Amino acid sequence: MPQNCRHRPPRVVNIEFEAHEEFANLPIPNRATLVLITYGRSSLMLNKKAVTLTAPSMLLLSQYDEVKMEESHRLAAKSFSFIPNFLNSSLTFENLAKNDFTEIDDEHDRNLMNLFLKRDEYYDGAIDLPPQTYLRISEWLAIIGTETNAQSDGMWTCRIRRYLLQTLYLLEDIYLNRKSLPNTTRREKSQIDLVLEYIHTNYPNEINLDLICKIANLNRTSLNRKFKEQAGRTVMDYLLHHRLKMACEMLTHTNLNLREIAESIGFIHDTYFIRQFTSKMGLAPTQYRQIHWNR
């Protein structure tokens, strides 16, 4: 059921969280739905195609999908459903079908919705999750569920949107890295792949170059050389760039204050975050929010 906002009545927020998803009511009309498989296995017909989901994995559904559960074994799953314009006021299923967006931010958010809408021979809506990625997404979804039910303060929807965006960005990274590979093909991850995955998963935490060197099993010189060849930046510059990218999304889509944004992307002090953001983006965070605000 949609949520009646206790802090701004009679506002209704079109989101739902299900801690024990059983697939009986999926998909939900006019909703995009994330289903996190946390344990066990399920076999289902997805758009008349046999699909097996094994934990840990994520299933991304839209109102256009057809889902029929065939069998399951010790299955545990949770789900979060939302109306597309919860992310961006310009996003509706009608607008997404037309695919006629002129604003860059709208186009970018529309691309995130591809995870729910695009279906082809290589992508059926299911994404296998590496262990570290699963732990991070599971943590974010738990926060989303808590805020959906508790509505802890007037910023509860902003927090949900923040963690939802972080989840979608992480899933998009996995999708883009694997979209050119058949479902039956899995390439071995390179040392740089491992570093990129670690950064995308753990950027809110403290990360230093020595730690990254251990993950890649490379010394600093070799790591930065190989990383720059593949990513176009040094490791720490890439980490900063990714953190500021997430900050831009939060400034654009949430009401979180600068201290909360700084902490959520891995900065201990908001003053340092402001200084880095201003230096790299050419304007202060508050100015960026005023220009790009889009709710």
C-alpha cells in the first residue's frame, strides 16, 4: 500500500516495501520493483521465459513484466516498489515509453530505468550479485525498509531516494560491465575490475591507496599505471570523482544537508567536501543544488 506521510499530511508517497516477498502480487501496476533474493533458489516464468534465481541476486521488474512462480527452495526475498516519478518528477511510464526527454538529468535518470524496462537475449531483468555488492545493497535496502515503515523524520523520503539511487547506480555498473556477454559467459575479473567494484561498493567508507593495492595485489606504481590505462585516472582521483558524482545526485534529488551528504560519500568533514566539490565542479554545492534541483 502507498504510504501516508505522517510529516506532511495529506501527502501520499507511492512506494511499498515487502520484507517477505512471495511473488504472488508481482509485478505491481504502475510500479518499478526491486526484488532482492537473499537466500535459496526460485524457478519462475518471466515473460514466458524460464529463469532461475539463486541467492544473492536481484530481479528488476516493471508493470509490463509477466511473472509466474514455478517452484522455490528455501527462498527468502525482500522487495521495494516505487512509482518512477519518485526518482524524478518527469519520469512516468508514459514518458518513458515516449523516450522524449530534453533535460540531461532527465535522460540520465531515464537510463537508470532501463534496468527495469529493457529486455533482450542477454538481459532478462535478473542480475547476479557479487558477495561484497550484495552486502552493500542488502544494507541499503534494509535502511529503505526501515524508513518506509518508521518515517523517522521529515527527511525520510529523501533518505530512501538517496539509498535507492545508490542501489541503482551500483546495479547499473554491473549491468554495463556485463551487457555485452551472453548469460552463459562469465569472464574472469581483472585486477582493475576488482578495484572498480570495490570503489563502487565501498566509497562511503574510508579507502586509502594501501588498501586498494592489497585488493589488486599490485604496488602503487603498477596499480596507478594499469588503472589509468583502463579508467583514464589514477585510483584516488577516480575515487574522488565517483564520490562527487554521487554528491551531485544527492544535491539534485534529495533534501539532505551538506554534512549528511559528505558523510554518506566518505568525507569525514563537510568543510573538506565543500572545498573539493568547489574545486572540481567549479561552483559550491549549494550553488549546484540551486541550478540543478529537480524533485
